[in-house]
Amino acid sequence: MSTPFTATRLRPRPVSSAEWVRESLLDAEQGYLKIVEARRPGLALDAWIAGHRAELETALVEQGGVLFRGFAVADASAFSAAVQALSPNLLDYLERAAARQEVAHRVFTSTEFSPDGWIPMHHEMSYSHNWPSRIHFYCDVPPAAQGRTPLADERRVTARIPEAIRQRFLEGGVCYVRNYGPEIDLTWQEGFQTQRREEVEAYCRQTGTAWTWLDDQHLNTRQVRQAMVRHPVTGEHLWFNHAHMFHVSNMPPALSRALLDDVGEAGLPRNAYYGDGSPIEPETLETIRAAYRSEMRLFDWRQGDVLMLDNFISVHGREPFSGARRILVTMTDLHVHRT
């Protein structure tokens, strides 16, 4: 007599996570940056993230970020959906430091800076009074040549910065001076995303930023911000500022000389000082830049890649490139700094 089929016999075999994805690390020795690569075509990233949120939250803190590769992420909308599966609240870009275009709701092009130059590694918006806890990237068009996104683990960078330098910055933080205007940098309308001067003034007042209107088109701002912060989850004390980015010494020498001859130090698009307004020694900034270079890690972009970073632990930059390159970015999880 034949045995009848039962529900138990028809139950599908469970599929393990390893059958769907392959996991590795960008730097296995240092345990930095988790890589999750789809092993089956057409795997939707938003669905995968929704089912693995807890382990991804852990990876962001422990490994500093996650690179997703080989998933079905066709465009900016699919990228946005994947990000929102982990962090639903996308952020706008206010107090901008570079030109960008919004290609979908709160999804932007990466910094539209000359392709022949490096963008040093940095924490997103560490010059501001608040910043995203996480930043996410999407490779829409891979670079034709070079154009990689350098990464580093800030925990290791901070350990390389001499204690004397850390203490000097901790005494008063970092003072950023910026000049907005159509001839030299972003206009104030671009930087603050408004056409109304009173809205700029309200933002500056709210954030403790001093401002001076030089005329209708030119605005000068001055603000003192933190040099280091504590990670909100781990409590680690981390280097976190834009001094090495905004300081005049970050410009190509020929450009800085030309600008200084033309507008003087007070008229530079941006500059950085110690919190008390005194100049930062160029050798101090070079020590900081060398610490970042020592910890730099690189990977080659592939179309559809999604990179999610903890903005406290990981810094990012951009190497020069030629030909096509289109990397999109969105930010999430606003952190408001309180001194």
C-alpha cells in the first residue's frame, strides 16, 4: 500500500544564509569592512537587508561598514529602498561644502569636484553642528579609470595621531572660516539651500555660527566645532573634524598662492584654525594626513555596488579618475552634537 503525501513531506528544505550570499572582509587582518556578495542572480537588496537588520547593525559598528555586491539594485530608487530598509529617515544636505545634484528624494550625486584631484578622506559633515551617523553610496556608473573611494578605520587613525596634537585640538576645538560667493566657491544660496537671507541667519543663530554679510552675494561665516567625538554606541573617543580638509594647505600650491594673492587669507573660500583663532601649523596637518594615508584601504567599484558606512568609524574620500563615473550618495540617522 502506498504512503499518502503529508504536509511534513512537502515542507521545503530550509535555505541557509550561505547559499544566498558569500561574506568576507576588505581587510581580514584588521577586521575592517564586511563584504556581502549575492550568490544568486536577482536577489533584492532591500528584502535581504530587512531580513538581516540586526547583524548589519552589528557589522556597521564592529567592521565600520558593509559593501553589498551582486544584488539587484538597478537605479537610484532601488538604492533608496535598500537604504531605507535599514535606516528609514533620509537626510537633506544643508550647510553644504560642495556642489551636488539631487537625483531622487534625498539621493544626491557625490561631490562634483574636478576629477583630476584627490578628495582626502574625511567624516561626512564633521565641520557642522550635526551630521549623519551613516552615509551610503551606490555605484551607478563604475569609473572608467581609477575613481575608487578610499576608506579608513578612524579607530586606527586616531591611535596614530600623537597625543600632543590631540590635546592641542581638544583645548578649543577647530574654527572654520568660510566665504560664500559666486566667484570663488559655493554661493550662499547653494550652501544653505535657500534664497532668503533671513533663513540663513536663522540657521546660523540656531547653530552658533557667526555671520557677516559682505554684500548681497557674499557671506562670511565663522564657527567653532569639535575636534573629537565619542561614538554613540561604543563610547570610543575618535578624531572627527575637517581641519585637514578646509585648511589652505589642502589646496594645490599654485591655487593657494593665486587665491592668497587675489583675495588674501581673509577672503579664502574656506580655512581652518585652532578654536582660539590661532593658525594651525602645516606640519601638524601633514601628520594628520599621513595618519589617514597609512590606514587607507581601496576597492574597485562595480555597477550596482552599495556601500554603507558608520560615519563615526569610517572615513571616505575619492581618488582622481578619467572618463565616466557616477556614484550616488544618501545620508541617514542624524546625530546632534552636544558639548
